[in-house]
Amino acid sequence: MKKVLFALLALCVIVPACGGDDGGSAKSMDESSSSSASASSTASEEASSSSAGAEAFAGALAASLSSDPEFPFPGEALCITESVVDEIGLDRLVELGVSEDAGSDDFDVLPAEAQDSFINGILDCVGKSGLATLLVQASNEDPDDGPPLRMEDAECIAEGLSDEQWSNFLQGAFSGQELTDAEGADFFLGIIEACPQILVNSFKDDLGLDDSQAECLAGALTGTLIDLFTSGDLENGDAPPEVFGELIEALVGCGIDLEQLE
């Protein structure tokens, strides 16, 4: 019922403009002034009703978003949904079949236009600090994967990635689509170029290296060796002998005892 009500509220802005009766030029100035004032008052009331309907829709949609325990930004839910309503419009949302309960639906069942608008709303409302927090949380889901990403590194990534890159990341995160090994390697290389200190901190946290060892190893790694780390071939024992030899040379050159890595 509420979805129908919001559709009617949006329609109220359009229908009155089609009505009215032109009584000719014989109206007095008083009649004309009265008619103009009445029309202005009606338009104001209709705009107010439409605004109230949009606000109610955004509020209900935010409530459905916040009710999902997996939604990472409950504090920004209202800002996000208001952004969606402002960008698409209430009548268009209804036309797309997006109801006030859509926040509890799977992200990938939403129309593409609505998905894009939600992502834009997140980027506008959450900000880079919120995205950095999301990265830290995402890196801490499985304790077996090692320590979580440092906040300083997450903030560097958040600032370093473009809005387009973030949009692609969030699309994949909310739809459950994982990157392929090749895409993951390219993505990681882009991050390392923007935030080289991440590699140093990763070696310190994951491998137990000291500052000088970690900085030396980070500087010694070629693109081939970075691919080795990101692809998982090193852990799986699938690394080609010549590449593995290159890694040993880099480790020894940085004064790293191989027993440290066991």
C-alpha cells in the first residue's frame, strides 16, 4: 500500500498542471490575482507533499538497510538512501520496482540504475575514512590469513583509489563477485604503486621482519616476484624454479634467514 501511496504523491506534481479553466480575458485584476495566489498555494502544497513522500520513502529504505546485520554503514544509511532518492527520483524508483523494503534484498537483484545510485550514495556519504574502515574489517574476516590491514595503509588505499575503482570494488563486494587471480594481481600492483609502504608493513606483520629487512625486501622485489606473492603460487609450491631462485637471492641479499619464514 505504501508503494502505491508514494507513486500517487509523485503523480500529484504532474496532474494539476493539466487542469484549470481559462475563463477568458474578461476576468478582473482581483480575480486574476486571486487565481494566481491560489495556483501558487496549490503548487506549494503539492511540492510539500511530494517532498514528504520522498523523505518517508528514504527513511523507510534506510531502516531496511540498517536492519541487515551485514550492511557495513548503518550510521550513514539515511544519507545514502536520501542520495538515491534525490539522484533517481521517487517516481522512477517506483517505476523500477524498488520498494522501501529493497534494503533487505540482495544487491544483485536491484536494477542496474539503482545499484549505481546506491554505490554513488555510499561514496558520497561514507567518505574515504569510512571506506578505509571497511578495508580493515574486510581484511580481518579470517584470522588464519594473518593480521588485519593497518589503518594507515587502508587510509592510503582509500585515498589512492579513484572513485571508478572504488565503484568497481564495492559492486563486487556487495554482489559477492570475487576477483580472478589475474584481476587480483593487477589490483594489488596498482595499490603497491600508490602505497608502497603497504608492502613493507605486510612483510613486518606477516613475515616478522624488522624495519630494515622489510624495506630492503620491498625494494628488491620485481614485478615477477610480486606476482608470485599475490597469486598464491609461493604457498602452493607452484612457483617456477628460476623465479623461486630469484626470491631466495632477494631474501639472502637483505640478510633474511630463511628459518625466519618458517
